[in-house]
Amino acid sequence: MATVGKQRAFVLGGGVAGIVAALSLADRGFQVELIEGRSRLGGRAFTLPDRDTVTGCDNGPHVMLGAYAAMRRLLRRLGTEADFVRPRALRLAYADVDGAMASLSLARGPAPLMFGPALLALRGIGLVDRLRALGGLVAVLLPCPVSWTVEDWIQSRRQRGRPRDFLWDPMCRAIMNAEPDRVGARCFLHTLRRAFLGSGDAAAIWLPVRPWSEILGEPAARALAASGVRVRCGEAVKGLELERGALTALQLADARIELDARDVVISALPWHALDRLLPDRVPEADRLGASPIVSVYFEADREPGLPLEPLISLVRGTPFHFLARRPGEGGRRYAVLSGGGADLVGLPAAGMIEAARAQLLRHFPRADREALLEARARLTKEAAATFVHAPSSDGSRPEPGAVPGVGRLFVCGDWTSTGLPSTLEGAAESAERAVRAVQTHPR
């Protein structure tokens, strides 16, 4: 039961940003309601309902970096930070189109000092190209024009050929979820500095050992309930009522919530959803483009002979870019992932699955062909998984915090201006900043 006299707060959206915002507001004494249109929490990091083909599939093989401080705070709150393999240093594995394997392995220690020796030991790339790649790593520290795309940066820093094949294309697709010619270099480089200029464990890739719904959505429901937050799943916000520049009501499908002058509303909705509710109120949000994530999960009846590395970059791979598997699941379950999915636009589901099989055969010619062709498959596609961080998009992203001209409305989410692209960390950090803005905002 609500405590009489508590200030009310309504959080719209139950993804990472909404969960962090709701817990933080409850910690600060607010009476909080979280409203989520789907039947579950977790946003885009969730586990699909089981089917007869492949079970236990997430909506894409999401991973983390050790540098994700805000996301790690959330996981500790939920009691699930231990549900990841947490290496002490970065390791990247590669499969070339001829089947050759290579890896970039940093020794334990400060990541900037370890990158040089790791690059010089990288097989599959000649000495001259390794030295050029090392020069590219140094160039990450240099400023670049705001108008540059990642492609412009690659060309200007002489990173064409093998350096881009092994470093910049995979990292751009993994971090920015789009091809280098579509996204801004400044955000990309800022993210690299944040991840790779600290300790080795900060640069390491964390891989979940359990389904994401068990790591995020289900524990979040328990934590929110324990904090006194009322969670309303399956009740999408259909409208926001304004009067004289202030929110006066939230319109749900089957209910209307009237707001008073003290109530706080934090939107943790995607940019396109908020823009539909408040057209022209969030600065230029309608200009942000969307980029998909496409994954194909496979389960084979026998070991197909693929490498057991949990994450492998498919060098010069198209239309899929990574092979991933959940640690501990064995060799018969695996997934291929497309970061950005531009080459898959317009293909039917069956065509995407066949493209994934064909690419596996190209990159792993010594694998069991029949096992790969006969493996059961399941496709997942998130059409608007991330926004496209074009060079001009910084001016289209509001700061996490108060929405100008709309009293008592605050905004957060992985699309807001945190200095990061669409990531779990950006979502969590934006919510922390939005809640701090609530506390400092004039009441």
C-alpha cells in the first residue's frame, strides 16, 4: 500500500533504463509505478518463448564489457553479476573466409600497454599491417572532425585492408551496430577510449551463461516488488495529455492516470515511441534512423566441428559478422549475428537462415557440412534494435534529464546523449543521470 504523502513518480518503459530509474526513485522515497507495454521486463534483452526448433534463445546474443560500471551496479542490485564469464583481459577470436583461425589476446595488466604486444603476436595479418594497426590504435587518442564517419577515419588513418578486417570493422559493428560508412567516428572513438584505456578486465568481453530473462527481466521484477514499485506490464502508454506546457495525464489502453503538480514522469521509451507520443517536443528525435539486429540460432544433432570459442568475428563476413555461443552449452548450439543487418533487408526469413548456413560453410570449410545443413534453426530480428549514430545525430539526442517545455517530464534511454552509442551501459547510465536531474529540478 502506498505511503500517504509520498511524491509519486511514473516510469514509462521496462527496459534497462526503466528498471534503473524505478529502483533509483524508490530508493529516494518516491512512490513509483513502472508502466511497460510488453508482458515482461527487460526491453530488448530478453529470452524468446520456447518453440519446437531451438529453445532458450535470447533476442540476440547480448554481451557486456567489464567497463560497464552502471550496468554492473544494476546487476549487483539484481544479484546476477555472477551470471557472466568475466575474463581478466580482452580476447578476440577470428575466422577468416578460408577457414584460418587467429586470436588477439591481451595479457593481464593495463590494456593500453598490453595492446602493442598482443597486436604484434596476432597471426593472420602480416607484420606491416600489424604495425599499421598499432598506428591506428595510437590514432584512437587523436581528435577528429565532427563530420567524419568511421569510414572516413579508417581511410584517413591508413587502416584499410587487414587492419580494418581484424579491428575496426568488427568493433564498429559490435559497438555501433552499423557499417562504418553510416556512423560517426567521434562516438566510436570515445567508446573505444572508455573501454580500452583502463585495466585489462575493463576491456574484457563478458558473456552471459544464463538466458537474459533470468539475468535481467525476472530478477528485476523481484527487486522492484521488494522496493515497493508497482509494475504494470501489458499496459502501454497510448497518449500524454498536456495543458499549458505541463503533463496532466497518462492515457493507457484501458485506464487514465491523472497527474498533479508534484508528480514526476520519466520516459525510458525508445526515441520513436516517445516521438509518437510527443511529436516535435523532443528535439529532432524523429531524425534518428533505426538499425536492426538479426540472429540465427542453430541446434545440431551432432557436433558440427565448429570452434568452441564463445565469440568469433567472421573476417570479411557478409551478411553475418559474428559466431556466438553461450559458454558451457557445448558445440551443438551456436548462433550467427549480423550487426546492422543492412544486407538482409528485404530477405524472407528462410533466405536469412540459408545465408547464415552458407556463410558458416565459407568460414569453416573443415566443419561437418551435413551437420551444419541439417541443424535446426530459429531466426530472431529486432527491426529497431538501435538508433543509427550518424555524424550529425549528436544534435538530435537530448541529454538525460528534463524535457524542455514539458514540465515534470524527464527522459532517459540508450538513445539519449550519454556519449555512448546504443548499449546496455548507455541505458543504465542515462537513467542514473535522469534521476539525479529529478532531484535537482525545481519543484
